[in-house]
Amino acid sequence: MNEQQQMVSGLSCIVCGKQSVERFLDLGATALANKFLTKEELSKPEAKYPLRVGYCHTCGHVQLTEEVPPSAMFEVTAVEVWPWRGSMRL
């Protein structure tokens, strides 16, 4: 296995639960796709998160190997409630 293709230690597949996920693609740090910046935010540094993809050798599922905090993706106001729960098992 080369540096990019490595078993991700301790990461269970989100479909079958087995620890047989191998990272095969690392796109580096990436800004959130649906996080649109306001005019005021354009002059500030934008938050970036690792975008890495893995393959489960047990069930064949392709998945992200890093989890972005839900608070970074979703803004919750007093009237909104997001019943979102991460599916990654670390």
C-alpha cells in the first residue's frame, strides 16, 4: 500500500460496521460546498475540512473517511431544529 492507499485505523464502515476501510483518494482541505459566504465573510479566511474517500473491502461501500461537525454545515435558529445525527462510527 502506498501513502494514499492505507487502511484507516479505527474507522468502521458506515454500512457493514467492519474495520476494513481503505483510503484511496485525498483531495486535501476543501471548503464546504453549500456554505455560501456573505459579503462581509469574503475578506475572512474560509473554513476548510479534509476531503478523503475510502473503500470498504467487506461490503464495497465508498464513503468519506473524515466527519465535518454538523455545526459547521447547519445553522440552527430558534425556530429551526435539525434532527441530524452523524452516521460515521469512529
